[in-house]
Amino acid sequence: MKRRQILTGLGVGAATVALSACGSKTECSDEATTNTKTIHWNMVTTWPKNFQGLGEGAEYLAKLIQNMSGGRLKIRIFGAGELVPALQVFDTVSSGNAQMGHGAAYYWRGKVPAASFFGAVPFGMNAQEMNSWLLKGDGLKLWTELYQPFGLIPRPCGNTGVQMAGWFNKELNTLDDIKGLKMRIPGLGGEVLKRAGGVPVLLPGSEVFSSLERGVLDAAEWVGPYNDLAFGLYKAAKYYYYPGWHEPGSTMEAIINEKALAELPEDLQQIVLNACLIANVDMLAEFTARNQQALTVLQQQHKVKLRKIPDEILKELKTISVEVVKESIAGDLMGQRVYDSYHSFLEQVKPWTALSEQSYLAARDL
């Protein structure tokens, strides 16, 4: 009898602990046993639901967390516009109306100017260098500190690698061709275009095709062949330019509501955080595997005209980029810390990238 009383007491205690993990922002299934209570979260994204590459990256993350947790944490995905508009993801997760978000940090530069450094910097780090700064430098520490006032915890959760420069309805021959050019381009790249005489427009992905097709835009960048083919952008413009000077290694982010994460048991917290790192690697592998296949389809089936931005234009854009990046954090102490860390890390790894990666690629093409 005493043994039964002790076991009963332990069972009640365990149930109390498990239920406490299901705080005000979560739901626990009644039918689950004490040790397998199911917690339900919502994830809002800046991408269309199930969209190739980016949207699939969010889906992959949600499934990974569910599988790693043995089904104890399930996440429902909402594509852009399903629960909130694409550009309201940051505020929605910050307020706790969703527990997670998936997007890109440069979308929030109007609210947090230094956020762009954790997405993409024109003529900055590539994917390999970005991951190194975030995980082996001060990048993730500074990113976490930057988002802390908003009650958010960021994690790198994907990378597209070097993107394409975009789709254009006219050829680029000189700097004059940029003057007055209305182009969908986010982040610091948009500021560089503006300084060069263009007109940057920030639009969610779901509006890019229609705006380009109707002539609201003269040009638009999205990601690269894999995503751009899926969006059908070749139907709205035939000139496809490279390289993606504005996004040389675009990091995608998962943002997690700090309070919601703290309410999870410790093991589930670690599962959420580490699943982001797995998804980070998976997305880059996906784009690397699919981009050339998609580019071949674009060129051979849809007769897309591939063009390289002339060096004259690239040199001017690079000069402007140096000025814009510095000015983007003017008067912002936290931004200055982020800039200093980013810049010093880039200068540290750039010589090795040139000695190893660039020289090898040149040798491979001999």
C-alpha cells in the first residue's frame, strides 16, 4: 500500500511538471499521457505556403522539430498572408501571437537597422563565411542581443548561397541604365540602388511576379534559378542578370518568442534551437543541388537571356555599398558594434577565401 501511495504521488508530481511546461501560449492534448503531452505552436513565415526552397525550409524545420521531439512539439505553418502579412512576421512573434517565425532579417531594417547584417550585406560575406561569423565569431551573440528588447531569439535557419542579380526588362550597359529603374530589392542592396539613381521597392515574394508583369516594376530580384523558375518570373522579364552583388550569402532566420521557448522543458528547448542549425545546412544543400538544373530549364526551354552585369557598373555599386553600409548604422551604438564585428571578421577570413576557394575554382576551370 505504501509503495502504491509513493508511486501515485510521483505520478501526480510528474503530471504537474508536464502541465507547467504548457504555458499560456501553448496547448496540451488531453488524450496524451503525462510524459508525452503534445505542445502546439504556430509559425508564421514571409514566404508563400510550401514555396520551393524558402517555404519548404520552414516546413522542413517544423517536421524536424516534431520528429526530434517524438511528437511532443508540433508546429503549424502559416504562409505569408494566411495569418498575417509577410512583413508583419517580426511583430507577430514579438507579441507572442505566434511562437515562431521564418524569414530574413533585412526585412526588419526599418525597425532594427542593424538587422540587415544578419541577412545579407552587398559585396559582403558568402554563405560559408556568414556561418563562420555567426557560429564561431561574435555574430550570433550580437544578433541575440539585438533582438532581445523585442523578446525574440534568432537562429540562422537556411542560406541560399550567392543569389542572382535579378530580372530586367532591358539590358544593363552603363550606369545610366540604372537611373530611374524601379526595382524590387530589399535591405541594404535597395539603399545602394537608390544611391545609384534607381528606385528600390520592398515587396513580399507573392507580389513580385504580378508587379513585374504589369510594369509596376522595371526589374526585380528574388533569389536564384530554383525559386525564380517556380515563381514563373521568366514570363515577366527575359534578361536574367548575375552576380548577386547585393546578396552574396543570404542567411534565413528563425525567430522564436523568448517566453514561449522558456516555457518548454529543457530538452525541447534544445531540440528547437538545434533543429534550426540542421535546417540551416539543409537549405544551402538544396539550393546548391537545384539551381543549375533550374537555370538549364530557364535557358533551354524558356529562352531566358543570361547576362553578366558589366564591370563598370559593379565597381560603382561596390563603391556606393561601402558608403551605404557605414551610414546605415550612423548614430546607432549597437549597430556600430555589429558593423565592427562583421567587418573585422570579413577582413580576417577574406584572404583565406581568396587563397583557397577562389584560387581553386580558377584552377578547376583551366
